[in-house]
Amino acid sequence: MKRNIVLAAMISCLLFCALIITATLTPLSSMGNNANQFNGFGMWVSVGGILIMYLIPVVIYMFGLTWMKYVMVVLCSIGTLVFLSAFGIVMVIGWFNEMSDFTSVLVICGLGTTANIIWFILAFRSDKHHSIMEKPNSI
């Protein structure tokens, strides 16, 4: 079960990094003075920050400190809000521009939200929902 939680967190992490990189490839990168440019220093700092924010709690959780799962809940909730907010903002921006430029960002936001929801399900499902092979019956 712990392996599935870690796998879902890593998928979410990769999708978050993909969101940052993909957004720099769209017209979003030219909006505002603080927008990251593809392969620029700001983009790599953002990707590195995301990797650190995901990897530190996951590594601590893998070492057996199960309370870290609750820290990961807070971070996963923030990630879900970011994905949903980005989806909404990009939809509004896309409404006024050519929508096809933003399709990849919308897809990644949808996949990221789905990955985070799956993480919540895996992290908090009850023992009775596990397969028979995972938990032996005591008869």
C-alpha cells in the first residue's frame, strides 16, 4: 500500500513539473514580467522547487514515519488547488485567445487533479477495501 501512495505522489510530481514546463511553451510565458521562459533559469528553479517539495516528504514517509502522510495531505491539497486554479485560469485566457494553444496545459491540469484524487483514495482507503492477497484472513 505504501508503494502505491509513493507511486501516486511521484506521478503527481511529474505532472506538476510537466505543467511548469508546458506552460512555458505556450503564450502564457509571454504574459507578465514574472512569467517563466522555456529553459530559462526561472523555469528550472520552479521545477527544482517542486521536486524538493515532493521528494522530501515522500522520502521521510518511505523511511517509516507514517505521520508524514498528513503533511503530504496538506501538500497534495495545495497541489490540487493549483491544478484546478490553473485549469480555470487557462480556460478563461483560452476563451479570449486561440484555445488550441492551451490544450496541453489543460490536459496536464486534468491529469494532475486526477492523480491527486487517486493519491487521496490510496492514502485513506480502509483496510477492508484491500485485496485478499494483501491482508491474510484470520479464521
